[in-house]
Amino acid sequence: MKAFFNPEKPIKPLFDSLLKLLLLVILLCVFVPLSPKMPAPGLDPSWAMGLNQAVAQGLAFGKDIIFTLGPYSSIYTKAYHPATDFMMIAGSCYLALSYWLAMILLMTPLRWPWIVGAFIFFSGMIYARDSLLFSYPLLVGLIAYKSLFFTEGLERKYIGLLFAPFGLLALVKGSFLILCLFTTLLSSAFYLSYRKPLLAGLCLISFLGSMQLFWLAAGQTLVDLPSYLWQTFSLAASFSEAMALDGNPAEILVYILCTGFLFAILFWQKQSPLAAKLFLFSLFFVFLFISFKAGFARHFGHSFIPGTSILLAALAFSFVHDSKRSLAIIFAALCTWSFIIEQHSRFSLRNNAISTYAPAWHGLKNRFSDKNWLEQNFAATTGFLHSQTSFPQLTGTTDIYSFEQAFLLSSPNKWSPRPIFQSYSVFNSQLAEKNRNHLLSPNSPDNIIFRIEPIDNRVPALEDGSSWPLLVANYRPNEAVQDFLLLKKREAPPLASKIMTPLRTEKHQLGESVTLPSLNEAVFVEIEMRATLWGKLATILLKPKQLEIRFSLKDGSQRTYRLIASMAKSGFLLSPLVENTAEFALLYDQETELDSKMVKSFSIDINQESWPQWHSSYIVHFNRVEAAFPSPSSRAQRRIS
């Protein structure tokens, strides 16, 4: 089959070598963060720094640390840490070399228009690292396809080498693991069906073997690897509902139309055998579907991922189909990419090229001229972050809620994180239970720096909500620093079994006003909601419709927040309605400032006139908090006595 840009005259060997070298330089600049990011405040920089620190402290991923990224996360985040810089640079170089080999094999014979196109295209990848790393399994899958149907002998030389980086990608980010696993299983299945069991086994052995080697190289133990893999799939399954954000639906429509056009062209090829079409369809479908979920589930600010991926898919498609149809696909994908990108920012080839290649040269030069350059920058940055909060040095170990790990890690304190170390990512009841059990274990931190900072207008008490009773029962406020509350572990905390007492269980309907059992006691609830078949399908394909909960307070005011069903199942403090850190501190007080925040009733609502995604009925378990919070009535009695 003809490849796109396939002139008849071959290029001279020397020129061919120069083109290959230039392509390698481009890929090294794109993949390798020679000028890495320094620590910064905020949600994303904090988890990036936290994951690097977890590697530095030798914490076990999948057990001590559970997140959507793994021990090689710095390859994705480009975040610097003295303990992980070598892992980041070496791993990125390995991926760049592997990507280069895959492109060379697919673009043989190499032509100068491809190099110009690569320079232009990869200049835009600086803000789409997901798409860049997603595309490697796609390229390897295309090489497996060509080795099966068109190029005999290719597989014996390169298949093992090309599948080995899958093991590294699986330890970078959970979505990469899913894509690499599918590509490996698909290739192995087709090799087996074509009576090539050795190659089928080579795909699996190369992937699994390299994963274990890279896992050990990161300082992890093999016994924790299954837990990491399981938790990765668990987080992926819960992500869509918990992290869903809406965006422009026109972007989704354009993406689906372009994807459908690509598949129509694929099946239009009459000369290709059906097995070849099925292989390509499966390969492109999973690549585009994972990109679709990555960009449109949490839509705003992430839709550039599928926008870039569809363009990558179109370019990759040209490696295996004739030029006329490839040009049509590339044009459609370019229009789709342009439409999506223009919704958010102006694309500037010049600025992107400067942002891609200038830092690479700057970093390479400084790494050789000053070996302490990065460590000095890291020390200066963390020193500045510490000056922003001035957390005191605390005795023992310390954790921070809900996020802002960058501030804690920049202080002189010893970090002892809960497993899901950022509260917004406690997506389901199983994860909430792990964090709760951590507070009950001997490894619970001696100090907690606490601040309420919910995302996406969630109920403030929802994030790590099942841990709140333990935070108040087992810790006491020591002082306030900036807008953080410093908590100290009590010497004799109450037994966990005595913190809460079940009151009653009720069944209610969506839209119904639910009256609380008492206005004079702190009430903790666990809400069980069930998705319908349509809701489950919506979650798998993209995301379910969002739920809202409306609170009616004792003082007559109302509040409306977003409710995450999978998080509400683990439980949260319903009354009093605590909306900020200052109000959380009042839970320890004996005064009545929170009396007006007691919840009189609540209702859960959703707009689902057709194709209902949630069952209309749900179950509420009411609990009275015994040891954790003094009720208004008990405070009044104390004042009288």
C-alpha cells in the first residue's frame, strides 16, 4: 500500500541519515523536559510535587499512595524533584527514542516533507502531552498491523523493542496503562489468529517484563504492583461522575463526525481484507475513545486533548492508506482540531515553537554549565513557597487537607500522607474507607494542616467527608496559620465505635423535601443513589448528568451545591452545613455560632425529563455524631450549669 508523501525517487543515504537525525532531535526536544517545572501552589502543581515526594520517601504506590498517576508521573508532569530528575530524563529519552524508531519504521522511506510536518506538528504538542503519549501505542499497533498484513520479517527485529516502553507508560498514568494493555492484547490476539504464537507471546512478555523492571527501578516492590494496577482501574471507573465538567457540545459533535468519517474511509477500502479492517478499527477506536473521555468528561480546559488526538490519528492513518483519502482525513481532522483549539485560545505556531525548542536548549546548556542549577532553583522556589504560609515546624508527622501539598512539602515538616492524598479525588466509598482507616491506624499523622477547598461547587463536607468525624474526635485545633487550621492529635481519642450512633434509614424521591430527624444535633448521612441502565451507559461513554442538593437552613436561607453520588455513599456531615475552614473550627467550640447553619431539610434534584439516568428513589442513612461535635442543646446546658 502507498504511504502519504511517497515520491518515486529515493533519497541519498547521507541525506536520509540527516533527516532521521533531525527527526530525533525534534522528538528529544518535545519529550525530554530539560527545563522542568518548579514547585508551585495550586491543585495540579501540588499533586505533581506530592507524587515526586512519594517516590523520594519510598512510599508504596497502590497502597501508601493511590492516584491517577504512577511513580513515573514526572515524565507526564515535567515537574522537577532532586530525587526523580534522573528517572524523568532517562524515561523521557527512552520514550523519545522508541517514538523515533516507530516513526522511522512507519515512514520508510523517509522524506523531507515529513520532517517539516513533524517540526510544525510537534511544536503544538507542548500543551497536549496526553495526546503525545497516547499516540505511541497507536504507532506500535500500526507497525504490528503492517507486520501482519504487509511487511514480512519486520516483527522479528523490532516488535519486542517497540512493546517494551508500554511497561514504562503504564507506570506514568492510568489512562496510558489502559491503552497500552488493549494494544498489547489486540496485537497478541491477531498474532495468535495468524498462527504466530511466538510473536503473540513476545508482545505480552515485553510489556509485562518491562513493567516489572521499571517498577523495581522506581524503588517499588513487586508485591505492590497488582494493587497499583487494580487501583488504577478503580479510579478510572469512578472518574467520569466525580470529575465531570460540561463544555461546548459543538466540540463533541464535530469530533464524533470527524471520527465517523475516518472509520467510513477505513471500511471503504475494498482491497483490504476484513481482518485488517477490524484490526485498524479496534486500534483507532480505542485510541480515539480514550482521548474522547480524557478531554470531554472534564470538558472545559481539556477538550484540546481529543482535538489534538484526532489530528494525530489522521496523520497516522496516512501511514497505511493511499494519499487521496489520507488527504481528505487530514483536512477534516485539521478543521476539527482548529475548531476545538480556537474555542479556548489562539494557536500561534511561532510561540509554540519557541516554547518547545527554546527551553530544551536553555535546559541542556545549563545542565552542562552548572550542575547545581536545578537544585538551587528548587531550593529557592520551595523557600519562596514556605514564606507564603510560614508553617511552623511541628513535632512528629504531618498531613494536609484538602490539597496544597506544595506548601507543606516546602516547609520543614515530615509529610505523612493519607493514601488518596488530595481530598477531591476520593471518588468512591472504597477510597474514602482507606483514608478513614489511615486516621485510625498507628501511622496516622501527628499533625494535620486543614483547609476546606472544594472544587466544582461540590458540597464542602463531601470531600473526605467520612473522615471528618475522626478529624474532630481524634484531633484538636492548635493554632491558625493564614487561612489554614493546625490540628494536633489527641492523646486519648475516643473509640471509633462511639463516635456515631445510627438514627434511622429512610427512602425518598428525587425532588422531595427531606426533613432531618433533629435540629439540635450534628447529623451525618450516607446517601445511596442508583444509576439507571442509561446512567451507567452514559458514565461508560462519557459522563452522567449532574445531581444537585439544596439545603434549607434553620435561619431560613438556602444553599445549592453539586452532589457526587459515589462520594455521598461514603457519608458526610449534613448538619450543620459547614462551608469554610472558620466554620469547621467552630465544630470544636462550645458556643452557638453554628446554630443558624443547622439544616432543616434538603432535596436532591436533577433535570431528567427523558432517558432518566438516576432512579427516582434513594436511601438516606441518618447518624447522630456522639463524640465528635457538641450539639447546640448540650452547649446550652453547659452554659446554664
